[in-house]
Amino acid sequence: MTQTKRKTPQLDEDERVETGKGASPQTASPEAEQPDETEEKKPSIIRRHPLATLLIVVAIIAVAVIGYFVWLIYFHPYESTDDAFIDARSFSVAAKISGYVADVPVSDNQHVDAGAVIAKIDPRDYQIALDQANGQIGVAKAAVASADAQIAAAGAAIDEAKAQQTSAAAALQYAKDENDRQQQLVKSGAGSEQAAQQAASTLRQGQASYAQSQASVTSAVKNQAAAEAQKASAIASLHQAEAQAEAAQQNLDYTTITAAQPGRVVKLSGSKGQYVQAGQAISMFVPDEIWVTANFKETQLTDMRPGQPVDLTIDAYPDHVLKGKIDSVQPGSGTAFSLLPAENATGNYVKVTQRVPVKIVVDNWPKDIAIGPGMSVIPTVTVRPRN
């Protein structure tokens, strides 16, 4: 039995050699060409794991739906920009008059109320000018009083001249009548020639007296007119003196430089003993009224309207989240109102998305931190209602 088992492989091997002699290995084993009928096709992964595949598809759909709602709730209703900063109408505080600075009672970055003294200029020169102007007022008032007295005297002289004129008119009328009677008597032979001559002389004297009284009245009237002209001149001088006094008083008031509104003193350059010229700035002033200017792209303004709520964060203080609202949208891009606006009428024009300034007012600025113009802010505007 053992021998038989050993010989069988050799016989089989010889047979394989004889049958495969001169033939290729492929033709030598026809059984290799035929597929194994017992081997079955392997099923796909979907058929092998249908439940897992279904769960994966459901999970993908759920993630897509959740992502859509997250976008719709947390991204779709908002418009935001990092091109925003705190803005204010800052201005320089300048002296209106020239002089030496006598005192500067404020310090850098100090908050002051309206009417607070920022600096004082030596007032002595301006006090002297005011005293001189007040003296001129006294002189002008005295000239007006003198003119009033002259007008009153001229009025009295007119009355006196008119009375004399009335008396002279009466005497002239009597002389005329007497002369007529004497001339009739002479003609009738009842009167003397001497009496007639005397009556004629009296008539001429009356006429002269009447003419003199008329001249006196005219002179008195002209004197009154001259006195009234002097009064008008004195009144004009009085008004001029009063104007000079008012100007001197204003200059004296200008020696004290005060804050026109509450705010902060910034970049203080004035110092005690410094000589300043009229118009020279001694500090910058930042009012308490500040807001946010946000430069949104024009494509972000589709649904943006005044009154919409805004959430803001300041780059310097990210832990302070502020609330505000849109106050207004500038009617035009920022470049259109620049000193040198862009000229786009060229042959190689390239369209660029413009930015439009939007003014945002904040409900309550924090009091415990320093906030001023130029600080960067990130506003987020709710332009569409959340679903």
C-alpha cells in the first residue's frame, strides 16, 4: 500500500509530461481555463451592510439640514465688516487773541464739562483797552448832554426871537397906520409937514425892527439845527465808543478759553508763559458725542435700513459687547466725497466694489474704559429678521 502511494505521483507526473510535451502550460491544463463554479460572487458593501448605509445617508441629510438652519439663523440675517472705527467731530481749541498764557488748569486727556476753563491769557492789556473804551463812552455821553443843552438854548432863543418879531410886527403896523393918517392930514391941510415926516420915519424904523426880528428868528432856528447836528455827532461817537467797549470786553473775555461742550482735552500743547498768536491751537478737543462709522460694501446694503439693531465689539476691549442701531446711510460711496474723487471715465475701467459709510449710534458707551476716535470696531447688523 505504501509503494502504491509512492508510485502513483510519479506515474501522474510522467503522464503530465507526456501529455504536455510540445504544448504550452495554458493548453496543458484545460481545467485552469474553466472558472471555479463553486466560487460565488462577492456582494457589494451596500448589500452587506444595508442598515449602516441607511444610517450614513440619514446622518448626511441631517447634517445638511442642520447646516442650512445654522446658516439661516447665525449667518444669513447679519452683515458685518472690519472696516469700522469710532468717529467724532473733533476740533482744535485755539486762542482768539494774542498774549502770554497765564494758566493752564487742565491736563492731557482730562474730561471737562461745558464751560470749564482750559487756559487763561494775561488779561492786563485787554483790561486797559476796556477802561479806555469806557472813558470814551463817558466823553461821548458828555458831548450828547452838551448838545442837548445847546438845543434847549436854541429853542429858547427861537421863542425869544419870535416874540420880538411879533412885537416888531405890531409896531410896524401901528407905524403904517400913523403914517397913512398923517399923510391924509397933510393932503387935506389939517396936519403939519413935520408930523408927516415923523410918521414916515417911525414907519421905516418899524420896518427895520421887523426885519431884524425875522433875522433873529432865522439865526435861532439855524443854531438849533447846528445843536441837533452836534447831538447826532455826539450820539454816533457814543455808539462808536460803546462798540469799542464791547469789543474790548469780548477780547477780555477771550483771555479765558473755555470748553463749549463736555469732552476730553487731547494733545495739550499750551503751557504757562507761552506766547500764543490769535488762531494758534493750544489743544485738541474730543466731544462726548461719538459714534461708529462703518464702511460696508455696497453689496451689503441691500436690506440695510436705519433703525436696525447692531452688535459691536471694540478691538481694544473685546470683552465689552455694545448695543446700538443704524442712524443713517451716506448717500454715496466714501471716495465720492474725498478731496480727490476717483475719475472712472477711462478706457481701461475695472469695476471695484465700493464701500459706503454707515453711521451707527451706540446706546450706552462704557464709562470704565478710554474710548476715542479712530479705534477699530467690528459691527454686526441684523439686516433680516431671524427665522
